[in-house]
Amino acid sequence: AYLAVFAVSVATMGVMFSQCSCLSAIPAFLHGSAGQVAQLTDKPWYMFHLADRVNWLEQLRAHGFVVIRGVATMEQVNVAKNLLWDAMCERFGNIIRNDPDTWNFPLNQSGIVPWLAQSAGAWAVRGWPGIKQAFAYIWEVDDLIVSMDSVLVWRPWWVQSEWKPSTEGLHLDQNPFWKPGLECVQGMVPLLPVTDASGGLQVVPDSHLDEAKADFKRTHGNMISSGDWCPCDDDDLQEKALLLHAAPGDLILWDARTVHGGLVGTGICGENNAGSADLARLSVTVSMTPRSFARDLVLDRRRQGFRRGENFNHVPHEAGTSSGTVRAPVRRNFQPPVLTDAQRALL
């Protein structure tokens, strides 16, 4: 039954089954009944090492989310941070990285920055081998394409109160009425620590399961005619939501059917961090799906969008068509970054 639901869901978005064997790409971790995930005493129960794939795949399948520790080295993290800062300083010439007094650059209140989607910094993260390895474990294929979605930037509102962000609240990026199966596994890589003070991504555990989706459709029947963007910042879901702590270079993953959203932190920092010249949040969204899921038209559109500097959404095999996609104007004379072979293979 699960395979049938997935087949209908993928067919709905226009995947060409005549060109690929998509059903064979459904990963084995999606099969079977939900079991208990081994608890780890030295870190949060949802956090695992990449090499511990049996347990983290089960965590993802059973509960709808997982944090994979250290898919990148600190050197890789610092390179990506530097490149993103370079892009912001180039765009807004009055920024001095080590001087927060100069950080009054244009930024929407949610901190979603679509114009950084095709920056060298975002592509640096996408090209990390550990990220591709994680998604290869999920889909059990190596030929993957990567999302070209926004970067998240929050300024330290404890320095200037008007910088305090406001999130979109809990939501779904996949409408359960007409996309009931697994479309993709969404991901995010924080380049700064995710703590109670900073806030970050929160998820509602187990909200991807069939029973939870049946309840959701009963209580949100009006969304049957909406697009993929399904806001559901209900009190009962807020009570169940869990902020996912993570370190720089960790990979946060969640099933696209899992209720999730941004959570602004307390802003209460320790004495050592209160005056530090750093952002409150800097995270790169990243997802990968099998290339075989995408039509040739979509693959051509992706290559064109890369050259033009366009942003897409969290589903790599869609051409940024989700109703929740945040757009940025295409800049004149945009020069795309020079990609490595590993990065180009994901395009």
C-alpha cells in the first residue's frame, strides 16, 4: 500500500516513469513497521553520526526527522561562512563583517534570503561529500540532484532589538491531500550553533505518519484546494514541537510530510557571546533526490536557472513551482560560481 501511495504521489507531480524505474528507487528504510530507535546518552536522542546509518535512517523513518553530526569539517564550515559573508559584503558595500553596527542591510523579517541560492557559499555546502553520502543512503542511488533553495540569515537581535526575526510558524511544504507519499527529505545545514538562545528549526515528531496526516486532513479540510504551502501553527501542534539543537556542520533532515517551522530563540546569551560579532543564525537549506525523478524539461530549467542566478525550492526535481517558493529578482550581469566536478554533478 505504501508503494502504491508513493507511486501515485510521484506521478501526480509529473515524473516520467517511462524514463526511469522510480519505484525501484524507493529506499528500503521506508518499508516495515516503526520500531524503537536506540537512545544515545551523550547527545540528544535524535542525533547520530553519519556512519551509524541503520539507526539514523530508522530515526528518520519512524519519527520524521534526524540530526546527523559533523557531515563537514570546521574548515569546510568556515570556508562556506566566509563565502556567504563575501557575497553579502559585495552586495551591500557598507558591511564590515566584524562590526555589527554596519549590519543594517536589507533583510526580510523571516531571514529567508533567496538571492544567495546560487552563491558560491551555498554551493560549497551542497558539494560536501558527507551531505551527498547521507542522501545516497536515503535513496539508495548515487546519481542525485540538489535543491537550489534559500539561505537563512538572522542578525543578533540582542544587539539591536529591531533585528528580531519573525518566522512563518509551523507548516507543511507538501500538501497531504494530493501529495500523500514521500516526495523528498528536506535538509538544512547550520553554519552556527543552534541553541535555545538562537532558535532554529522546530519539528513535530511523528507528524509525518499516516494517522497524523488523517487527523490533519480532518482538521484542515480547507487546505484541500491550496498548494504545497500549508500553514498549521495550531496550539496543539505548538505544544508538541521540538527545537532541534545542532552544531555547525551538522545535517538536519526531515521528511517533507513532517510539520516544521522556524522558532525564534530566547536571545539570552552567555556573557561570552553577548558581545560577539557574529550572526544569530546562518543556515543553508539542502535536499537531494534521484536525478531519475526529474523530467528532462526540469533538468534544463535547473541549468538555466543556475546560469541566471535564480532560486528554486526544496524539491530538486521540481522547477521551483511550489506555492511556498520565495522568489528574488534575477540580477543583471549575474555571474554564476565556478563549480567543482562534484558540485556540477548535482546540477
